[in-house]
Amino acid sequence: MRSRRFKAIHAGETHVFTGLATLLAQASPRRSGDELAGLAADSDTRRVAARMALADLPLKCFLEDVVVPYDADEVTRLIVDTHDEAAFTPVATMTVGEFREWLLSDAADGATLAKLAPGLTPEMVAAVSKLCRNGDLVAIAAKVRVTTAFRSTIGLPGRLAARLQPNHPTDDPAAIAAATLDGLVYGMGDAVIGINPATDNVESCVSLLTMLDDIRTRFDIPTQSCVLAHVTTSIAAIEKRAPLDLVFQSIAGTEAANAGFGVTLSILKEAQDAALSLKRGTVGSNVMYFETGQGAALSADAHHGVDQQTIEARAHAVARAFSPLLVNTVVGFIGPEYLYDAKEITRAGLEDHFCGKLLGVPMGVDVCYTNHAEADQDDMDVLALTLANAGVNFLIAVPGADDIMLNYQSLSHHDVVRLRHLLGLRPAPEFEAWLARMGLLDAAGRLPALAPDPSTARRLLAIGGAA
């Protein structure tokens, strides 16, 4: 890894930055994680100088230099070895600053950006995001559509999907089933019905998968289910012939951070192949579901001196390699040590969505925060509204916006319904047709704005064959 020096003159002072990682870190908007790691600029003046130097940096420099050593990191090797030089050609002569201006132009339309994605590295998209205001991140990401499919099609224009998250602190089947029914009558679940298990073992995973599949088949729901167990647990469940739709795994942007999650690229490939062998999809074969989040590598002391947003973009490159159905950043979940307040959480959510979409990743966001962060539900409303305008593929919803198992705050079912109504967004097409068939839409073809009629759930149960 070369130790290049970059400089810029700002406010009458020459600022020097040694190494690409240093330049990227000090150009980042302020956030607590980078300050904790000792990577952040020590003043706004120096931060602006870093952005000036970064704006003048040719994009091709990211192909000549790496922020994590090639020989020591399989994620770096993945990024370098899979780079598509031909796809990169249209922007190969641009600087980072010129790239930003081009992304904001009419020339950079959705089709053009889709073709460009294989030619972009995560460090390139992280770099250009650092030069963007929040509005830029929204405007550019809104051009990009990344469409995936399994039993429902996610990411189409004019659509906003939602993960139904019926978690329970003891994995009680009746409570999970009740929470699932509650979400379905609000139109949640077209992205996935996904449970974070309280206990990660094969027997529990198989039991929960079987229960979810029974619900799905009983009501003939065109969606997919997932138990968010460790990837090796999912592989073992497949070996036991469990009805598994999607393989889940948390991932990060360095080999060492992924090792902390107990995963390697080869294990992810094994899991993907195992899930594909089941051939359970009906309209597509995207079988992977990944979660990421700024700060994961830093919390594992596996960031190699790279700022947390750049490392996060590298996680998206890992996801891209496995053609996932869903990827989401749990943006405020790790805590205020990494994203201190609503301003930092909002910025991180927009960055993650922007970078994932430019890399060709089907990005969703868990709009969330922990109770000891300087944030509240009003802040989450702002982020969710902004992301919906940016074309986010899906959001996560829990009853009352309060996850009783993971003990954090997210969005409620009502919040997603409100966004759909406000912006004229609809569920995934297959799922929307199912809602209509079940009589869960009103005369105007809309979901209930506040609370469903009590007869709705009874009608759903009756259609499903309940006593």
C-alpha cells in the first residue's frame, strides 16, 4: 500500500494529508466513531481542506492505491479482482469533484448509472459522498433502481417495500404469529417476514422457519421468510431440509471484521449455493439477505485506520458479490459511540443508501436508534421521509416502533403506511395483488391509514382456514 501525500491550501494554510485513508477520514462529515478512533479532522478548517484535496483527486487513483492492504485482506482482493475496467471507462478521466458534478447532471440517468456500477469501487463512491450535501445524496440515489426478486419483486419504481419484524424475547411462536398477522393487515412483509431469533441454534432456527413457512403457505402469501440466524446455522438448517427462503448474515468491510462475525467470503458462497439448490423462488432467485452498519469494523478493532463510512461502503461491495435480494444498514443500532445524535444518524443513513445504490446493491435502511442516543422518533420521521424520496428499496417496521427483543427504536407499521400514502408509493406488485385478493385494501386500493377494521384480521384468518 503506497503512502502518498495530498495537500490543499485553505484559509491561508497548507494542509498535508499522508495516505489515502487519512484523506478520506478527514474529509468525512463529523461523527463520533471517527473521533473515537482518532481519525477525524481536528477542525472544520482542516475538514474543508481535506475535501478540497479529495475533490482534485483522479478517480483512477483508487485503482492504484488501496486503503487496506491487498495481501492481508480478502475484501480488498475481492474489490480489486472484480473491478470492471470497461464499465469504469466513461468516468475514468474524472476527478472526484468532477464525478460529483456529473452524477448531479442529466447525463447520469438511471440506465447509465446501472451500467457504471461494476466499474465503481466502494472507495470511489465513499469519496464522492463526502463531497455531497444531504440533498445531493437524495437526488443522485433517486435516479438508481436496483431490482431483485424471489417471490416478490423489490425495488421497482413507485414501490416501497417493508420488512415485517415480529421479534419476541423468548421466540414464543404464538406471539410471533400474532405480530406477523398484525403486520400483514397493515401491508408489511413484502420485502421479507424476518425474525431476529432470541436463541441462535439449529433446532430453534428450523422450528421458526417451519412456523413462518406454515403461515406463508396457509395464506398463500407471495413473500419470503427469514430467520436471521448465523449463516452457519442456516447452512445446517438447509441440511436438515428446513423450508429456508433467504440466508441472512451481518457483514462488514474488512476480512478481520467479518472474522469477528464468524464469516468468510467462502462461507457466504457456500450458503448461497445451498440456498439456490432449494429452488424455492417463484419470480426470482436472489437468496441472500445482508445487514451492515457504520461502526461495525471499528467496534471489532478491525478498521485498519479507515473511517467508518468508507469501511461501510466496502461492506456493500461484499454484498454485491452475492447478488442479494435485500441489504440494509441498521443505521443507528450500534450506538452513540459511533453515530452520536440524529444529525449523524441521518447523514449516515443517506450515505449508506447512496453508496449502496451506486454500487448496484438493493439497499434498504433500518431507520433506528438506541435509547441512549441523542435522537427521537421525530428524527426518524425525517430520515424515513428523506429515504423514501431517495428511492430506498425497503424499510423495517415493528409494532409501535419499539422492538421488544432487540430493545431499540425503529419505525412502526403506521409510519410505512403514511409514507406510502404521502408519496404515492405501493407495496411490491405480487404482494399488492395478494392484499387486494385478501380484501385488505380499501375501495381506493389503499391500505388503512390508521387502524384496520377489526373484521379485517378475522377475514384474513377465515380465508386462511382458521377455525
